[in-house]
Amino acid sequence: MLTERADRLWTDEEPLTFFGVELGRIMTVVELSSGGLFVQSPAELTPDLQRALEELGDVRFVAPASKLHGHLYMEQYRAAFPGVELLAAPGLAARRLDLQFDGLLGDTPDPRWSADIDQVAVDGHRWLTEIAYYHRQSGTVILGDVGFHIGPSSPPKTRLVARLLRIYRRISPPIEFRLTIANEDTFRRSIRDVLAWEFDRLIPGHGEIVETGGKQAVADGFDWIL
Ligand SMILES: [Fe+2]
């Protein structure tokens, strides 16, 4: 269920098992200055979660991290919240032909959320562009699969796999993503754009939230490209 992380910022950490490995996944909710809610990487919309969101405000925007991460339950939000706008990460519209998207996400935040949330398109990978988000007021960066962060509280099997994928106690994409970066300069520039934000908290797509020291953790996690 929703946990208040800061003023106008909530997360919902849900279990997720991938090929027998417990990764967990994180959804983030930001209350915009306009009063509406911006939901990143939506979790399955249970009746309890729907009620909790309705208590916070009007769900206005639902945004994934990428065409792979955070789009699975968007159709439930369309059905539950009239007036919601579903936003497509690069390549998502072609994967989710069942959905009508209201906007495409890129490097520039829409004026309707740019006062609260900035964004960067993390480019340079062969087939995946992820959108990284920044909540100014709380100094929080929100990532998806570009920023796994598996920590010591995970079960032994998860820790073992995370070590192999080089995402144990490190904010980073898994090693196979690193090995399929097509343009290192472009990817490096994207990560430097993320590091240009003033932030302390880091919310990864999978794993443990870094409440403080997030900026240094990103710099350390991406030392292989920086
Ligand atoms: Fe993911």
C-alpha cells in the first residue's frame, strides 16, 4: 500500500517474482501543484489501492518508465479514473495496441507537470529508451530498469542473481543491458543529465529505495560509464 516518502510523494512497493527471483517493483505517486496525481509505473489497481489514490486526489497522468517497465496495468487506470491521460514511453504504443495513449514521453516535460516533475530520456541503448523522472520539491529521482538496486534484505537467491547481473548494492541496469549499449557517449550524456539534478532520494524500478545519498549512489552505480 502507499507509503508517504515526503510531502506530495508516495510509493507503493509490491512483490514481483521473475523466473523465480524475487525482485519487487515500485510505483511512485506525485501530487502536482495543480492538485492532480502523477502516477509512475502503476501497480495493479486493487480496490484498496484505488480507494487510497482517490483519497489523495484526482489521478491525472499515468506514466511508465519504458516500453518494458510500468505499463502492465495502465488499462485498469483508464477504466477506473475517467479523464486520466495515459502516457507512452518510446516504443510503447507499438507494444500496447490495445491502449489509446494521450501523449508521448520524451526529453521535455509537459507544462502541466513540468513545475513539479522534470524528465530525461535515457538514450543510447540498442532497443530501450527509459524515461527518468525528477520530483523537484522532494529532491527525488525515479528510475525503472536502468536503475535496479538489490540490497541485503533480499532473499539469498535474489542476492546471488543480483551479484551475477552486477546490480547487488549498486544502482545500475543489469549487465546484459550494459553490454548492449549502442552509443556509449549518448548513454553517458543521459546519466550526466540525471546527475545534474539536485536530489538525495533515489527510487529504483526494482529493489531498495535510497532515502539519502542517492546522488552519490547513482554516481557510484554508473562508474562503469562515467
Ligand atoms: Fe522492470
